Amino acid sequence: MNAARPLFFIALGLFGLYAVEFGVVGILPLIVDRFGITVARAGWLVALFALIVAVCGPFMVLWLSRFDRRRVLAGSLFVFAACSALSAWAADFVTLMLLRIVPALLHPVFFAQAFAAAVALYPPSRATHATTMAFVGTSMGLVLGVPLAAWIGTRFSWEASFLFCALVNGVAGGGLLLMLPAGAPGSRSAAGRSSAVLRKPALWLNILSTVLVFATMFSVYSYAAEYLARVTGLGGEAISVLLVVFGVGGVAGNLLAGRLLGRNLVRTAVLYPLALGGAYLVLFTLGSPSLVAMVVICLLWGAVHTSGLVVSQVWLTSAAPEAPAFATSLYISAANLGVMLGSAVGGGFISANGMQGALWSGWLFAALALLSMLLKVRLFDRRPDGLLRH
């Protein structure tokens, strides 16, 4: 069988997965209006999802690794589709929150098994190609999921955004069920064999830095659509355009960050919190009802924000090169813990200080992330001659 066909549905499933997790960011203003709730409370749609992934992820992956990979992948996508469809008819906000729980439990399972399945489709010499192609779905879900949900919500209704997610995940699940070869159960987590790396203090500092970096990112991004609506006064369709621009900037930012990391890991990582804090300062001082000005600002913001994904991943895994798979699982948990923390604290700052409070939360976490990185560099990344190791 042509490996490209199941790989396409794996990538589509990853797109659907991240559309489910972060698509609500784009329609947050519509959800606030529909249920008559505060922005801070609505932000828990992102925070609760991330908290469940962070806490339950490793256990869920280990438990479901004993089952046939094709059925686990397709079944997860069908659950995503069903919960998304039911969300479109949620009678109240509590029901909408409850419908986020099961997809959050299956999120890390699908993520881990999807990449394992992609690699298994190709010979070892093409494993990198398989991983890269699967990451296309992840990138598109992160970059386009939010603006697509925002556009659909504005053009039609917030319910239509959930139905779109249901359709994508349903098609991906059906495609995997038909196209992915039946095989042995996926391999068990490497956590047991790699747990020795948890005794490394440098790794724990990098985990802390990753949590704080994602908290910096999602203190503001969790409320992006609502922030743009209230601060700039632009309409829904204009905001969906700005979110697309944000995504375009994100693609460019990831490419640039990858090159900078290759040249100097430590310098790039340490400068990242400063760069994101600077982007928030630009948003704070220059944000206006001018669509042209906001296009430039969102392009910059998107580039800096999204580059944090690769920067934080490389930063964390660099402390455990002997166990890359286990370090990646720690990255997923740390990232989602940061998403939860940033969304929750950002919402609290908004409640206390208005929409600008999200930026203050972002600046606070940026400062903490910078301090944790500098501490790690000071303690572990200097050679006896005083020079940096990286």
C-alpha cells in the first residue's frame, strides 16, 4: 500500500486534534456572548483541557499502548468528532466544559501513537521524512485551526466551528481505519527505561522553563480573539483575518527559530522570553483600530509566539539527549501545564485589570522564564574556563 495515503490521514488527524484543543480560542467571544459568562471563565475551556493532558497523558499512553494502534488512532478521532458534534448542541457552559474531558484524555494517546504509526509506514532510512510529514498536520492545526474556527464562527455560527472539527476528525478517523495497515500494539512508553534522567537537576530546570515559556505564550494567546475585539474594536471577520496573519507569521518564526537554534541554542533560548515580552509591548503600545497596523503587529506577534514551540522543545530535550523520546513526553506534559497555568492566571489578571491584564500576566511569566533559563545556564552550561557549552 502507498504509505502516503495513511500518512495523509495521520496528518489530517493531527490537524483535527489541535483544532479541537485550540479552536475554541478563535470563537471565545462568541462563547462568552452565547452563555453570558466572563472571559476568564471561558478561558478554562483551554486551561482544563491542557491540565488533563499534562496530568493524565503519560498514564493514558501507557494504558492504551497494549491495544491495536489502528483502532486506538481511529477510535480517538471518532471520539474527538463525537464530542465536537455534541458541543455544537451544548445547552450550557458546564456541558461544554464536560465535553472537553474525554478528548483531553485521548490527546496524548493520539499524538504519541500517530508519530509511531507514521514512522512504521517507512523503512528506517526514511523515518525523518515520515516524522516531518506528520508534523505538517500538527503545524497546520496550531497555525490555521484557530483562525479557521474564528472565520467559520463569524461567517456562520459558533456551532458551525464545532461541526467543522467533527467533520475533520471523522474523515481522518475513517481514512485511518481504511488505509492504515493493521499491526501489533504500539510500543510501551520508554518512561520506565528512561526514568534515570529525572535525577538530573538540569532537566528539571528546563522543564520549569518550558512550563513558564508556555505560560507566557498562553497568558495572552488564550484570549487573542477577545483581546483583539475589545482593544481594537475590529469586527469578527477582520479578527479572523488577523488570526490568519498571526499563523503566517508563526510559520516564518518557526523556520527562523530553527536556524538560530542551530547556531547557538543557549543564546536563542535565553533571548526568547525577552522577544515575546517585546512583542507584547508592541501590542500594548501600538494596538489600534487600524487593520493595516494590526496586520503588522499580528505578523510579529505570531512569529515570536509560535517560535516558542520549537525553542522550548529543543531547550528541554537538550538536557536529556540520552532519552529523546522520554524527554519529548515530558515536553508535552510541561507544555500543557504551561498552557493551563497561563490561561488561568491570564484570566485572573483580566478579571482584576481588564483585557490589558493578559499582557501583564505574560510579562510576569516571561520574567520568570528568563530567570529560570539564566539559572540553568549559570549552574550547568558553563565550562571550567567560563565559556558556554553551547
